[in-house]
Amino acid sequence: MNLQEIDLKNIYRIWKSNLGPFQGFFRSTPFVSLQTYDDFRLEEEKVIKYDQKVIDVIMENFNGSSFLIVDLPLKDILNLALVLNNEYSIKPILNVNLLFHTFGIIGTKDNINKLINNGLKLKKITTNKFIMMLPYDRYNEEAAPDDLSNKLNNQYGIGEDDLPYANLLKELGYEQVVIITKDNIKEDLNDYLNFTRKEIRVEIIKVI
């Protein structure tokens, strides 16, 4: 199965379905950009690899009063999203605004494989349980200028409209935001947290 054979609109609809009040945070950018990506053969991942410790941390902190945001590498969140949806009936809000490009700095063929194949495996669920997934590798804070040679700089940061405001979360019954991430909080997410914690509790948990 090649990329150009895929109905990208269908994959988009599968990931977006039943997101309820959070559907506005799901972006079409990855799917639109894949329409002009160089064709290649997709390879299905027979065994979905994920870190059970991360799942355990998510489930330990998942409750009706906490809104969870997982900020981990794209390859990880795509597999975690599939597992959380299919095995735990938690709908992933895949908050990825990546412009896929053949010569892009970020976004690999493996990422594309996972986005499409995991989308095809995603069970249709109706639930009031949601979790937001951000790609930690959306930009590299330490990228050297030489890294950009012969490449399209498709890195991006998240802005204030890319994440839910505290008043929306409180209206939906959430009392705190829990960030599950690796290493240090990225500057763009930290800006959101500094603003949000003025109105709602924020907790940060590092898992890697």
C-alpha cells in the first residue's frame, strides 16, 4: 500500500471523530500536506511499541477533574493514542500542526506510517474521556543553523489558541491541568502554563 493510495480525508475523519468540545484543537495540516508528499510504500507496524510506564502514569492521574496533556515525541504519542483509544476508551486529541514535507526538518516516513496505520486501527468510541497529545519534537530548541541547510524548516511552536483556556476547562468540570512530558518543559508550552496557572492548578510530571 502506497501513500498515494490512501484516502487521507477518511483518516482525518477517523482521528477527528467524537472529539466533542475539543474538536477545534485537531488540525488538518498534516493530512493536507501529505497530499503533495512524495509517494512511498507504507509499512504497517505489526507490534505497537509503547512505554507501559507512561500508560501507568497516565492512568494514575486520569480522573474526571484533571485534564491531561501528554507532550512526548510524535512517534510515541501516535502509538500511545492508539492504545488509549482502543484499550482504555480514552479519546486522544491529536494536537499536531505539522506540515509534512519530503525535505522537512521534522516529520519522518515512520511518523506518516504511524499516523495512517494507527488511524486505520482506531476503534470508533463515544466517550467523555479525553486526553491531549502534543509532539515534543515540534521544534528543536538547540538546532544548529547548519541543520537547516538543504531542508525546509517546518518546525513550529504552539500559541495561546492551540490549547484550551482555563475557563473552558473549568466549564467542562476540570479542576487542574496535568502535563506529562520528558526532559524540560518547552518554552511555548511553559508560556501557556504560566498563563493558565493563574486560574487553574497545574501539575507537571516527567516520565522520561
